[in-house]
Amino acid sequence: MPKGVKCLVEECVYYAHEACVAESIEVRSNGNDIVGTDKGTLCATFSYRDFDDGHIRHQQSAPQ
């Protein structure tokens, strides 16, 4: 991952110390017609890290 890709989503399996450690990322429009703001985009690489039971459950974000 190139330097400068900051991530603050601690619930993602690719999060490490405010950085994304995924080999690559995919950012998409979320289809809500407000792509001109950060609310109109999403990280399609996101995979949920379950902190409750200590196991990691891979749950890819779904395009909307």
C-alpha cells in the first residue's frame, strides 16, 4: 500500500495504526447521488474485524 493512505476504521481487518495494510484498495460510489461529498463513497475493500469473540469474520462491504 502506498504511503499516505490513511485509515481510521479500527473495525476493518486491514487497519493497522491508522494505516491500511491491504495489498490494494477499491473505492466506489455508494450510488446515493451525493458523490460530491465523502458520504457518497465507500471502501469496497473493507472486511469486518469482530472484536467480541476474538475471531475475525470476513464480511466484505456490499455495493449499494
